Amino acid sequence: MPRGDLAPKISLAGVGKTFVTRDREVEALQPIDLAILDHEFVALVGPSGCGKSTILNLIAGLLQPSGGVVSYDGMAVSELNRQVGYMTQKDTLLPWRTAADNIRIALELKCRAVPRAEAAARVAQMIDLVGLTGFERHYPAELSGGMRKRVALARTLIYEPETLLMDEPFGALDAQLKLLMLDQLQELTRQRRMTVVFVTHDLGEAITLADRVVVFSARPGRIRTVRSVDLPRPRDVFRIRFTEDFSHLHEALWDELQDEVARGTDV
């Protein structure tokens, strides 16, 4: 839980975003204030189009706010933020490269280039870490959906970003496979003491992983409520949903969210 005596890792102060198209302006995000501490796992939930992904893009420096200031480690984010790793809904793997070669991409970029021997060692370590040993030379078309997500996660983690931005990364997976990926993500981020901002439509997913859940209104997005998740860690992603504390928190968050979801589906 954030404490007033700690400087935030990420700060959004009066941040709003309006997109301008050829014939109109669309306010995606009303001015919001949000502080995220170092090593904190924060989940953003809300209806489609409420600005959750926009917030990730603002933190990453891919977009600039229409108003307010986005800060990272106390500095305004005015260009591409190289301290974050960004995992999107699509795995965006290159089909002509093997799993190992896809993971290696981040180490080949000019801004992060590392010696070949070191790169090979880091790729091997990451493949082992995400449970892909034996599939290093397989191409994306030869991998299951879960394996492709593991490759994408390994590719994001291999250059050791301080902060992980995740935009519904497991939304396309079946329920059982999603639980396995959530368990693995929880362990990896714990080991690496990472700050995580996680966008999801799944309240259960948010409660299972997060230290805090931020609920957004329908577009234009505004913060409706922020709830701390005071459930002990490490969490058993397979059984936690059957606990009384989980059920109470899920019900409270859904009470905040259900009207916004209905509003978000209005045409």
C-alpha cells in the first residue's frame, strides 16, 4: 500500500488525454491523479475504451498527455521510457525467428546491444526461467498459445526492465492456461522485485495478482475507486478464488464496476 513518506516510482498528476480525429475530439481520459510505488503491483480495470491502455502508453512515453504530467522516478516522461518493458495483448512474435531468436531481439537492438556470448547465456537462462527448455529452436507456428505468451514474456524481461507494463497479456488464453501463466508471472515479478502496471477486464485476475486495484469509469475514464488487496503472499492462484476474503473483495469491486460496464456498452 502506498505510504506518504515514499516517493512514487510512477506518478500521474492531473493527467488527461484527448484524441483528435479528422472530424471530432474524443476525450479518452479525464484528468486523474495516481501514484505507484517501487515494487508495487497495480491492476487497472474498467470498461473497454475507458483509457486503461492509454495510461500504459503514457507511462511508456508512446503518447504525451493532453494535460498534466506523467513522471517516472521523479522525472517527467517526455520521450520513450527505456526503463519499462511493455507486453501487449498480441505476442507480435516474428514468424521467421525461433523462440530463442525472438527472445534475443531486445539484446540485438543498438541501444541495448550486448556481446554475443553474454546474449546467448541470458537467452538460455530466460528460456529455463519461463519453462521453454526443449523448444528453443521451434518457430512460433510450432508453439501452443501458452508457449507463445511465455516467449513474449521472456522477450520483455530479458533486458531487465525496472517496470513491467502489461495490457491484457493473457486474455486470449483458456481459463486453465491463464491460471498457470498468472502463477508464473507472480513468481517472476516477485523474484525480480519489479513494479507492474497490469491492465485487465478480469476482476478475479486483478485481485489474484495485485497489491491495489484501480477501477475506472466508462469513457471518458476517471478513477472511480482504488482498493488495496490485503491478501497474504505468495498467493495460490488456483485456490484463492474460493476464499471468503477474495469473494468479499470481488463483490465490493463489482459493485463499483457493474454500472460503468453497462454505461460502456451504450451506443
